[in-house]
Amino acid sequence: MISMTGVYAGYGGGDVLQGLDLELAHRSVTCIVGPNGAGKSTVLRTISGQLAPRLGQIRFGGHDIAGRHPARLIKAGIVQVPQKNGLFPAMTVEENVLLGGYLRRREKAYLRGRYAQLAERFPLIAERAGDPAGNLSGGQRRTVEFARALMLEPALVLLDEPSLGLDPRSLGLVGDTVNTMRESGITVLIVEQNVRFGLGIADRGVVMESGRVLMADSAKTILDDPEMGALFLGGAP
């Protein structure tokens, strides 16, 4: 699906990613974990085009996409859900979701059809269509953000700390939504500080440190690894 080879990228002349190598399998859910400053969110920004790598290659669907404009990458099938506050609170749920199709805004029939498909997949979208997004709970807002990201039928969805600030019930809603994406054939890459939650909904796990991949394995293997448990989870589960 996507591969990063020897990627160096950063800010203000300093590299956060230090020759990163990473591969994502088609239709998988992969979660990146690691300490603050490891470069987790920088990976997402580099893939989505918000940050151009200084060196290295990023291949998606057989093409090198390193440094492409974000709008071109959205058209190619890559979308990113921001960390938080991604909705317009005064706009309705329906209006917020439809914004995800802005690049095809002239294709009214397509957008209406796509919205109907998402409303069927996510009942909340249908039930709260006319409500201001600001009236929703944290988990419900996340669901709307995910639905908006799916408007143009992406192949790859990037999620930046989807659990941030959510209660346990809302976390369950986010987990269900990620499962829905997986079942729909979408590849998902998650960056998470909540290690148990992120690896708990993922197929694969990636541990980063100092801009490189320290470990990549099945999510369960990483969760069960005593060394990883001591490093990130405060001991064994």
C-alpha cells in the first residue's frame, strides 16, 4: 500500500525523521507508538504532504509521492483526520460531512450519493444530520470527522491521536469506526499516545524512537512484550 524508505524530514533545518523505513500492508490497521519527540506525527505530516521530506522516498500505489501538494494526495486517495477540533461547530453534521467532498464540489449527484452511503454506514450521521456539530459529544464528533474523511472514498486514512480527550464510551465508538473502515477495505495508519487503545484496535504495531523504527510486529506481540510494557505501559498488562 505505502512504503517509506530512508526518509529524513523535520522543521527549521533539523531532521525529526532520521532515515525512517516503514511499510503498510493493504487493508491493514497500523498504530505507531513511542515517546514524545519520536517523530510519530511527523510521519503523518510527511505522508499527507504537509511536510516535504529532505531525503528519501515515499511510494503509494507504485508512485513516488514525496513532496506532493496535499490536494493532489487527497485526490490520489490519502486523507488525514486532524488531532482535535476538526469540525465547524456552528455548521450542521451534514454540512461538515459534505465538506469532505469539496474537491468534487461541482459533482452534486456524486456527493449526495456518497453522503447517503455514509449515513447508512454511520447511523449517527443520519440521526443528527441537522444538528450543529458543536452539540455532539467527543466521540460523536470523531465519528463525523471520520465520515467527512471518507467522502472521497480514500484508500489510506491517517488518524492523529483519535483518542485524545475522549471518555471510555467515546473510545469504544472510535474503535468501532476504525473497524468499519477496515471492513470497507481502507488502510488505516494511527498515531497514538494511548498505547493500549491504539494497539488494541490495530493489526500491526510500530514503535518509534528518535525518528526511527525501533520495533515493528503484530500489535498483540508488542502489547505482550515485557520490555515494551515497561517502557510505555508502566509494566506488564
